[in-house]
Amino acid sequence: MEIINIHEAKTNLSRIVETVFQGSEVILAKAGKPMAKIVPLQAQKRAIKFGVLKGKIRVADDFDEPLPDDVLALFEGK
């Protein structure tokens, strides 16, 4: 764990972020007194919940049927 003065952190922010990204933790200090800790961000994994929308979505029986000619003409700009 590295302790860095806030003034130095302002100057070297990109380097500090890269150090933290690699897995290190950095303590920011003001006049030698620790004030804050910078730690790597851990992505939160969301649990997949299957069946949440079961019974709430309905797909028409003719969903994959060809469109009527008049509707198809509108899509084609005719």
C-alpha cells in the first residue's frame, strides 16, 4: 500500500489510477495524515434470474409471418 500526498496525486493522477487498476491500494494523505483510500473498482456481477417475465409477455401467433403488402410498402418508402 502506497501513501501519496494529495499535491503529488494531483500531478500524477494517471499513474496512480493505473497503479490502482493493477490491484494496489493507495492512501491519499494531507500533511502526512491519511485522508482517503483509493481501491480498485470491482465489477458487480448480477445474478441471472430466468423466468422473471414469464406470463407477462405475449408473442402473437403470426409474429414471423410476412407483413401485408401495404405495411411492407410503408417500410420501403413507397
